[in-house]
Amino acid sequence: MPFTQEIGEATIDSLAYVGQLIHLTAGAARAVFIDPFRGRKVRYGRAIHQAMTVGVQAIPVVSLISFFVGLILALQAAYELRRLGALHLVAGTVALSMTRELGPLMTAVVVIGRSGSAFAAEIGTMKVNEEIDALETMALEPVHFLVAPKLVAMLLMMPCLTTWSDFMGVVGGGVFGVMSAGFTWHTYFQATIEAMVRRDIFIGLVKSVMFAVVITAVGCQEGFTTGLGSEQVGKSTTAAVVKSIFLCIVMDLVFTSIFYITAPR
Amino acid sequence: MAEELIPRSGPPADRDSAAISVRDLRVRYGDREILHGINFDAPAGQTLVILGGSGSGKSTLLRTLVGLENPSGGSIWIHGKDFACMPESARDELRKKMGMSFQSGALFGSMTVAENVALPLREHTQLDESTIDIMVRLKLNQVGLSGFENYMPAQLSGGMKKRAAIARALAMDPEILFFDEPSAGLDPIIAAGIDDLILKLKQAFHITILVVTHELASAFLIADRMILLIKGQIVANGTPAELQASDQPRVRQFLDRVPEKELTAEIDYLQMLTGEIPPERQ
């Protein structure tokens, strides 16, 4: 097959995949935001259970990773800032980096690994065991039944986890600031607050919501398209993680560009 | 997935006596046609057994009848309504009057047996929890699973999973029940128990039952009518006695369990493996 044809087919396949994700997300969004007003409620009990799994149980690993990332950021920033005699800017550097970028992104990576893969595995196994078919024969729409509770849980938990990640990153940076940069905890947090504006936190939260949608859509879509056999469930799970990470990076680029273009001069 | 259906002009003349009427049903997967113009009726209140070997298309036929596949031609009339041409919302309303038991049971692993059986009642009715609880216990009692309400599907044996799946299929008091290989993978005693349960369901509730199977002993025990599918076509349609008395070679080969002629020549193996006619034979 000519190389140009391969590129063309790959592009078409990618666009078709994005179309499938949009279709799935639209169905789930309708189930969450419109159907309750038509008498078809989301399974809120299941959504709460998913929220516990997606959010609460992820707190320890998100805390550790964000703490270390904050500490690493502070070290890397201080490495250059002390040559310029601007070590006092460490607090602001860590805060802006965490809230605008690394808090949402590191949280997304953790959630992809824990929950995005679990979504694909759960739905993929159900597909292999004919449980998805059983739902349809019982007049239960699989997107409404399976995807909507997950979307509710992710939309609630991702912003919360991201906010917590931002805080733990600041604490990590604060450890360096207090031990090596002449801050006290009070002055460090004061410098952090002074460096940030509301927009910085808003940017991070918008990204976290978009990452929540991507992770849910990709994980569930990979589950629904699982082939027959247990090996295919493993392939779907792997594909869910890889594609989620890639699409989250792409979304990050898009929204960072938008926020840069629309930033006040 | 099969292509979209081209609707017929009206229901078959004898639709009033049949719960399900199938006319010239065709199903394709891509370029390959699996069912080639299937015609049959499932009489109301009777058990129709769909017999056939592996690859005959009987599972595809069952999946099409319950709406999991879309036909590429022909029609399916269920209680006088063209099932294949309905919008999805109308199909869902009809599905609430049907129940299906899958080969592996297809119980939801994250729910207990009681929660599995209660699911259609919780989603489709306004019944309060205490009434649902009573109905669940009643359905489990009907299939001989009283006391297993709080068991998870993973804790059940194969036969018990099938019984739990049947209880779930009965939850909404369906008018039509579908069974996909109900005896597959079960020992003879457990399989006989499932056969007995199917007979009792028909006698007690006058449900129309469609069973897909290749187990001859079960088929002849439970069937009021039988159809034999071979390579996507019906080769026999009648009562168990009529099929047993048939002298058609394909029917006799299936019922008498006669294996395919042994391949002795290499060229026969080549043709069997590749599915293509070798140049020497063209």
C-alpha cells in the first residue's frame, strides 16, 4: 500500500474514532442532563459508588505524586532562579505551574491509569460475557445504564482531585521553600496566593472537566468495541490508557492555546 | 453489523395465530449473507425449537429476532407488529414483553442474584421495593433458587446461573421467551432439570417459547414445533414427529448424527481448509 494511502486511511480512521467518541459523549450527556427531566433518572447510587472509586480512593496516590511533582518543580525552578537572585519567585512558579498545567495533567494521568483502564475492562468484560446484549434485550440502553453514572462521577471528582493536587503540589514546593529558600510556611503560602489570579485556577478546572469527558469517553468506547475473548479485553484496556493520555495532551494543547490567545494583555 | 431493512407492505395473513411470523428474512455481515430468506411462524403459547449445527445461522437468527442484529431483507412480525422496522423506542416497548436467557446466563457480575432479577422491575415499573422484593422471591422460587437471593453470580454453578438468568427473563411476566442453548455445558441431570423447567413454564403461563439448541434429546422433549437450519436455510419445519419421520437426506444426517464424509484426498483437504475450489477442479 502506498505511504500516502496509509496516511490517508489512518487519518480517516482517526476522524471516525473521534466521531464515535463525540457520539458516545453526546448520548451520555443527554442521559445525565436531559433525560432526568423526562423521567429517566441516572443511577445515582451507582454514580456515587463510582465517585468513591474514581475520586476518594485516588487521593493517596494523587497526593504523593502531586507532592513530589511540586517538590521537583521547586528544585528545578530554584536551580535557575538563584543565579538571577530571584529565589523568592519559587512559590509563584510552583503555584502557577501546578494550577495551570501540572495539577490537571498529573491528576488525569493517575485517573487514566486507575479508572480509565477499569472502565474499559469492566465494559469489555461485560461485552465478552453478553451482558451488554442482555441490557439491550431488557430494553435498557447501555450508554444510559453504564456510561452516564461514570460521567457523573468523573465530572464531580476530577475538579476536586485537581484542586487537591494543586494544593499538594504547593505543599511539596513549600517543603523546599521552607528548608532551602528562606521562606516560612506563612510567607510561602502568602507568596503563592499573591502570585495567582482566579483565572489560573479556572484554567486548571476547565481542563480537568475536559479531561474527565475524554477519559470517560475513551475508556467506555474501548470497552464497547472489545472483540471476543479475554485477550481482547487486555488490548482494549491498553488502548484506553494510551489513547486517553494522547487525547488529554491534545486537549491540553488546545485549551492552553485558547487561554493564551484570550489572556488579557 | 447488518445493513438496514427494506420494509414489506403488510403483515402475513396468518399473523393472528402466530406470536412471531418471519417472512423472507435475510441477514448479512458485510459481503457475506448468513440467513437466506427464512420463513416460519412461532405459534402463540407453544414451544418452537430452532435446531442446527455449528455455523448454521441459528444464533444469528435468534439475535435478529430479539433486535440485536438488523436484517438486510424480509420482515419479523411480533404480535402483528413489524419489529425490524420499528423505531428503537417502540422496539424497547415490545422488548419489555419479551425475555431472553443467554447461553452463559449473562448475569451482571457486580449484582447479586436478587438484584439481577429485580433490575427490569426497578427500571421499567413504579413498584415499591417491598413489592419488587416479593416478586423477585417468587421468580426465584419458580426456578428453584429460593434462598440464593444474596449470592453473587460467581458463586453459582452453571446450572444455577442458567436458572437465575431464566428468573430474570421472567421478571416482567413476558409473553415470549427466548432461550439460547439452555442445556449447553450442563451435565445430563442438570440439563434435564432445565428442560423440565421450560415445559412447566409453558404449561403454567402459556408463554410462547423459542429455543435455539443442537441438543437433540432436549429438543424432542420440549418442542411443539421444530425447524432445522442448515447453512442459513430452513430444510425442515414441522412437529417433532414429522421431523423424525422425514426421509430428507440432510434431516436424516442431522437427526441420526451421521458425520460428514471423510476426506481422503489431499485436494479435498485443501478445498476444505481454504474454502476455494482448486484450479484442478475448476
